Amino acid sequence: MARAAAAVAPMGPAVLRPGAEPEVRRPADAERGDADGPVDDGPDAGGELRHQGGGNQRLRVMILAVASVLLLGVVPVFFGLRAEGRDPVFASLDDLAVPTWAAVDPVDAVSGSRWCLLDCRLRERTVNSERSPEETAQVYESALSQDGWQPWKPAYCPEQEEKGSYTCWRRDELTLDLWVRAPTCVPPPVDGEPAVVPSLDPEAAAEECPGSLVTVKVRNAIDDDRTRPQPSTDPSLTGVDPYPTLGDDPLGDLTPSPPS
């Protein structure tokens, strides 16, 4: 019993050995922290969390700003350049329901401004056809009608007499000229001399130069003179007199000088 009492008796003050550090007893929560991991309840913990949250928020704002710039700037510019590079009129001509033999090797030409700055835009397409002008003109006229074009018969359509089939059409704010004719065959030069085109009858020309040539011209109706009132006579035939007559006889009313 004496030994048990001595075992449970409180210990006195610890005796330090020379060179030994005193033992520091930590509170129970600190010991529990060692078991579960470090616990940082210092005054800088909340500030560090707020700093991290603010950095993430700024990053999200920057990402949204960059995305807005791309959507509001780059994308419209891209589609604008794409629209400028491809004229919608030529796109509609591509969609015409004509067979492949009637649209061989198309060549497009453009002049003027799409927004009618100084001059309105004139679109011109020339293609080759592998069949006769009559059959080619028929398929093109049918395709234009299916695409919403209406036949139009203004004065000066064409402006001068042309060989082959020449018809005019209108749709919305556009006018269209369709010219289908036999191709012009020029023999190659011989010994460096220019070729001389022989005079061939139509049947011989059809045998020598098969197929046909198609030209389509599209312009804005406001820029087409044929949509405006036309003069009674062709101005190109009459012209303008630079010295108009003032009366029936401008010399009839002159007073003769008295004799000297």
C-alpha cells in the first residue's frame, strides 16, 4: 500500500539537469492539432483566403472581357470581310438551276461600289456552254424565272443590235441582262502573222465552233438609265448643238449701214 501511495503521490518540482531545456506542456487543443494536422487560427489566415478569392474574381473578369472583345470586335470584322469578299449577287448566280454543261469556266468581273459611292456596282459574269445558243438561252431563262426574276422589256434592251438572244430581267432592286450567242472562233496565228477570220456561214461556224457563250450583267436599278423616263429620240444619234439658233433668221432684223 505504501508503494501504491508513493506511485500516485504528486511529483514535486522538476529538477533540471545541466544543459537540458525545460519541458513545456501544451494545452489539449494543441495536442489534438498535432494529431489531426496543423491548425492555423492566426490573424493572417482570413486575409490570405480573401486574397485568393479576389485573385480568382479578377481572373474571371479578365476572361469575360477578352471574350467580349472577341465577340464584339473580331467576329463582326470576320463576317464583314467574308461578305465583302463574296458578292451576294454572284452567290445567287451560283445557285441558278442550270446544268453543268451550261456553266463552264465562269469568269467574274466587278466595278463600282456596292454602296453606290460615286458609281454603283456592276457585276458581270461570262461562262461557256457546251450546247447551242438556243438551248442554252432556254435553260437560263427558265432558271431566272424559277429564281424570281421577271422578264423586262425596256427601251434599249439591248442598246444596239446584237447577235444571238438578248433579254432583260428585273428582281427587287436589281436589273439583269442576259446575252447568249455563238462563240467567236479565231484561228491561231500562222508563222507569227495575225490570224484572218474567215467568213463562214452559220452552219459551218456551228461545226467549227460548237457550244455558245453566255454573258450576264447585273446592276442596281437606281443606276440603270433604262428605269428612268426615256427621251423621244436617242441622244447618241442627235447630240447637242453647241450653237443653238436664236431665231428663224438671226440676220433678218439687222439694220443696214448708211452709205458713206
